[in-house]
Amino acid sequence: MTNPRHNQRDVYPPTGTEITAKSWQTEAAMRMLMNNLHPDVAENPHELVVYGGIGRAARTWKDFDTIVDSLKRLEADETLLVQSGKPIAIIRTHADAPRVLIANSNLVPHWATWEHFNELDRKGLMMYGQMTAGSWIYIGTQGIVQGTYETFAEAGRQHYGGNLTGKWILTGGLGGMGGAQPLAAVMAGACCLAVECDETRIDFRMRTRYVDAKAQTLDEALALIDGWTRAGEAKSVGLVGNAAEVFPELVARMKAGGPRPDIVTDQTSAHDPLHGYLPEGWSVAEWRTKQESDPAAVEKAARASMKKHVAAMVDFWNAGVPTLDYGNNIRQVAREEGLENAFAFPGFVPAYIRPLFCRGIGPFRWCALSGDPEDIYKTDAAMKKLFPENAHLHRWLDMARDRIAFQGLPARICWIGL
């Protein structure tokens, strides 16, 4: 039986000023949808997966093709309706209405469970759209770099007098979202040790300059961290390993007088126990196989491993290490598995992002549909001119141009406020 979500073709958005749709409004939406599946952008484009385990741009390849065809035909007074990656209607609206309305993964609270979602997903009735996968505005890892950078910078201000030189951050996960952490840490002035079970993800982050080095053992990674922090250098290392095993080991070493991280967080795809979290003691190959042959066993083992992972994070917190949840639901799973104090440490939003929101500062992103990086550099200059006294913003723009490789269509994200 053919898998409707699998296709070997590569998708690239058009560039330049010639359009194939009837207006730039619909051409822009089409290019951004295609950009989500650009080989340099998506985690697994042949399966329509953009990031976050199973975060897809469209429900099936047939749906993707239908959406593209619909956008090309859409008139200036029409709106395309998309429900969880499937185009369901084109309705007559007006010129000032949205050209596309998208609703992803909407379930009423009583049925908003992974069991019910997975049942609908298997039947082809729903997909997981993540935040920007199913809404066609993912711009690669840069999209989360700024928010992570702001989080780490605020943590530095709250706990270390605004200076993260000589400090190091422990985290897990180098996927579409987690891959931003090493670069964000370095840009904030800290070192980073990121644990990732899939070595190909570390290699990818090294190719895109988000990770500086790779280690096969914890001792090797810690030796690199020690050398960099002593020298006052801000660099990152991706450790091939399982966070459920590495975090408890680091707690044991810390209690015995060994290395102590300065900040602890996690961005493994723990929100998806089946596809996003490698159980303790399992190989990646075994994990991939059993996702199909015995999904219940995978979820059970993954949830038990998450409990150990969070217990280690609680230990760091109790030892006085600033520790934060990064919105991947891992604390909730740990509590459901019996860890009563799983929520001992805070989430990143109330601890470090809410103060920015309270000042009216938030994320804005834009993309050069032309495909020309120079267009983004022109917007960088325009932002500096618009906010001449915002040294923090200027520093970000300078570092972003120097350190962040564009993925797919050139893009920029900034946290700003008037």
C-alpha cells in the first residue's frame, strides 16, 4: 500500500519577481508553503515533516499538490480554507479578507489526547501542525534562535549579572527547535553541551554552523566545555547520547564534586512520546523499528525515561542550578508517571520571556520572497535606522548576519517593541 505521506521529490520555492499565482498575496503563501519543505529547511521533507517530530506542512502529498494548485487559481476576492493540512473549500470573500485561513490539530479538551489524535492521524483525518509547520511560516532554525537567545540572555541577567562568560548550559535535543540552543547560547556569551541521540542531527547542525564540535562520550564533551570556559570562549558541543541517561549521570558527578552546569534546560521532542523521545537503553534503529511494530511499548518506555530525565532536572534545580522547562510537555509526562515534584522548576515563559512581553517586546519575522540575501541585509539596515538606540537589537542583527546561515528563502527574525 502506497504511503500518501511519502514522496521522493524535492520541493523548492520559486524566487525572483515573476509569479505563477494571480497575485503576490497568494504567490507569497505558496512560496512559504514550499519553503517549509525545502531540503535545507525541513527535517524530513519527503515525509512532509518540517520539524518537531511529526509537525507537517500538509496532510498528504495529494493535499500539498491541491493546495498549491488552489493558491495558483485563487482570485483576489476568494479565501482558501485549510483544515489540518487538507484544503477543504474555496469561498467567495472580499479583497481585504485573508487569502488563506488555516486551522491545525483542533480538538475539544475532552478529546485532546494523544490517543485520540493518533487515531485520527492514522485514519488520515488530522495532522500535527506544530506552530509554524502547518501554518507555512517556518524559516529554519533561525526562527527559534532569537527567542532562545533572549531567554538565555534574560537568565544571564537574572542569575549572573548579565555576563555568561565562562558559564555553560546543559540541554538536550538538536531537532528543528532544539537545534537553535547551541548557537543561541554562544551568541549570549555561554558555552553549551547539547545531548542528541541522532548523530545525523549533530552533523547537520555543524554544517549549518549552529554547533562547533561533536563528542562521542560525556568525558570528551566535558573536557571541551572545561577548556572553553576556562579560556572565556563561547562555544558549543553536541554529545551523541540519550538525555535520559546523560542528565542523571551529570547529577551524580555534580554531587560527587564534579562539573556543575550553570543553566539546565531541555528541548527534546518529549511532546511526542512515540516519535520524539528515545527510551533509555534503546538504540535509534530499535526505536525506529518499534515505532511501527510496537508503538505502545515505545510510548511506555519513553514516558518512563522522561520521568528519570525530569527527576535529574529537579535535582539540578534543588542544587541551586537555574533550570527551566522549554515547553515540550516533559514535566507533565513526568508527573503523570508519578514524579510529584516534576513542576518544581519553572517554564521559560513565566521565568524569562514574560518580562519581555510585559514591556511590549515580542517576535517579528519576515522573508525575502525574491530569494536574494541582500534584501534581508537591507531590512537589517532599516531596522537599525528605525531603532537607533537599541544596542541589544543591533548586536543581534550583527551576530545573526555573521553566524546564522539562511535556510531556504532568506529570512530574519527580531524581538522588538516600540
